[in-house]
Amino acid sequence: MPKKIIIMCSLIIFGTIFISFIKNKTKEIEKQILILNKENEELIIKLKNEKLENDYLSSPEIIKELAKKFLPKDYVEMNKSQFKYLND
């Protein structure tokens, strides 16, 4: 009878320690997941902003303004039809 009580008590103590260890590990993993999710959201926002900036800067009107501002005065604008392709 005392052996059964000792075995049961040791199993209960071991089980409690094991469960608390698992809980602590899962809390750490959840914290890491939250941090990664936050970083992911920040990167998504940055990506959207970069796409907006790229769309704005690559619009033809903005390119013409930037060309007038930064390119030399003898800059000539060409249409797509003026290009000759080598494999034609």
C-alpha cells in the first residue's frame, strides 16, 4: 500500500512539473509568434507604401516632370513606334 501511494505521489509531482514546463514553452512560442506577426504586418504596410510610391513615380506625367528637371535640355522624347527591334 505505501508503494502505491509513493508511486502515485511521484507521478502527480512529475506530471505537475511536466505540465508547467510545457506551459512555459508554449507561452514563449506564442510570444515569438506575436512578434513575428507584428513584423509581418509592418513589412506588409511597407510593401504597400513602396508599391504606391513606385506607381506614382513610374507614371508618365511624373517621369516627364523628372526628365525636364534632371535631364539635359537636348533630351528628345521618343514614342514606342520609333524603336526598331533587331529580330524584326
